[in-house]
Amino acid sequence: MLFKPDPFLLCLIATLIVATFIPCHGAAVPVFNGLAVAVIAIMFFLQGARLSREAVVQGLTHWRLHLTILCATFVLFPALGLLLHAVAPGLLLGDVWMGMLFLCCLPSTVQSSIAFTSIGRGNVPAAVCAATASNIVGIFITPLLVGLVLARHGAQSGGVLNIVLQLLLPFVLGQLLQPWIGGWAHRNKKLLSMTDRGSILIVVYTAFSEAVTQGLWTRLPLEQIGMIAALDTVLLFLVLFVTGFGSRLAGFSREDEVAIVFCGSKKTLASGVPMANVLFAPATVGLVVLPLMIYHQIQLFVCAVLARRFAKRAEQEDARIVQAG
């Protein structure tokens, strides 16, 4: 049987190629930033409109899942980062290693975690709550973790208002209008799917354009960039293995496993860069955020493939249930 490439993965590759050769810059940057915010807000609004109140309440009260995701984000990641540094401290330059450890201290993403959970047919209500909680908690806990891991004092970063306005408010509005537009949202699942994927592509293009314009391909020798990518990949696969195997071992459902894997393995670029500007000296920020920029791209690629596999597994389970019935 011939290998059939995933169309969404091809779109991601095409987006990165376009961002590399035609990055947005100048007056186009705020336009794409605004577009990304708008598409993400629409995604959250539609998610809120589609989800029943009972599902949202169940997501809010699923404390075991939330605790598992927070432990993966703020305990497992720093522990693995310190372990990799202890095993191979000479693989990266000092400031780059500092960036790798900083990456491990960051909160999860919100939009892509929820989008991939939705694509993988996971527990979206719980993912909304868990990913948002991780991002809000991270605003306060990340500087403390950076201080502990890097033996330096950090400052707290803002951003709670943006999270509330751009993510929670559209979701709440969708929930309030759910009795009137919930049926329409269910009948137009393809629109939701396009919104999920479109938001990720726009975020990828905007973020990678910024990385390219900041000199991603000229800051370090090619072999050093390759080493960063290799360590980022090792880190990601270790976390994916632990969260996936651990969630099944702990007795979580398939839907919860999907949410734990995607929310627990992500690291936010959108919040990470501003935090780095606050926590580190200006001369080192560029190298510090480089591992995060590369990890951000790797996590999107890997999770795009993984989400499709989760979705296929869910479809197979549904087919077996129908046949058994």
C-alpha cells in the first residue's frame, strides 16, 4: 500500500516554505497578528457554540486531568530538561542551553492544544479549561521555575487580560448563544475543522516569519541548529511517551488521553517570547528563544500527524461499535 501524505501536514510544510522565503514584515505583521487573533477567537466561539453545558461542566470538574496536565507542563518538562543538560552539557552553547531550560519552564499553548484535541476527537471541554489554566498559571509560575532551574531571579509577566479577551470571552459568548446556534454548529462540522486548521496555519506563518526576520538561519552554525532540533525532538517524544503511556496507565479514557497528550506536550511561543524579554538580558534573548522557536515548529508537525492518528483510531472504534450493535 502506497504512503498517502497527510494534506494538513503538506499545508504546514508549504506554510513554512512560504514563511522562509516570503516572511511577513513591516506593515504586514500587525495585519497577520490581527488575523490570527480573529481566527482563533472565531474558533473558540464556535467551540463554545457546539459544546453542551453538561460537557463544559464535566470539563471544569475533571480535576485529575487538569492536575495531570499541569504536572506534565511544570514538573515533567523541567525534570527532563535538567536531565538532558546533565547528560550532555557540552552539546549546546551556554545561552542556548539556558533557552532550552527556559523552554521547559513555559506554560502550554492554548489555541493549538485545543485545535489538535478537536482534530484528534479528544475531550475538548477539558482541553479548553486545562490549556487556559496552564497559560494563566504559567504567567506566575514560569518566572519562579526559571529562577529555580537557572538559579536566577525572575520577574512576573502580564497577559491575563489578553487571554481573557481573546480566548475565554469568545468561548463564553458561544456558550451563551449555544441554545440558538448549537444545532447550526453541529450541522457545519466542516466549518469547525477548517477553522481549527486555518488558525494553526496562520499562527505557524506568523510565528515562523518572525523567527526568519530575526535571523533564524544565520544566528548559529547549521550544526548547532541541527543539535537544537535534535534535542527538541528528543524532549518532545519523551513527553509524548510519558503522557500517552501514563494516561492509559492511570485509567483515563481515550478522549482524556488525547487532551493530556496535546495539552501536556505543548509550549507557548506567543507567551514565551514576551516572558524571555522580561526575564533575560536583551543581548541573550535572541539565543534564549531560539530553542523555543524550533520546538514550536516541531511540535506542530508531530502533533498534526498524531492528531490524525487519534482521529483514525476514534473512527475505527466507532465502526466497531456500529458493527457490534
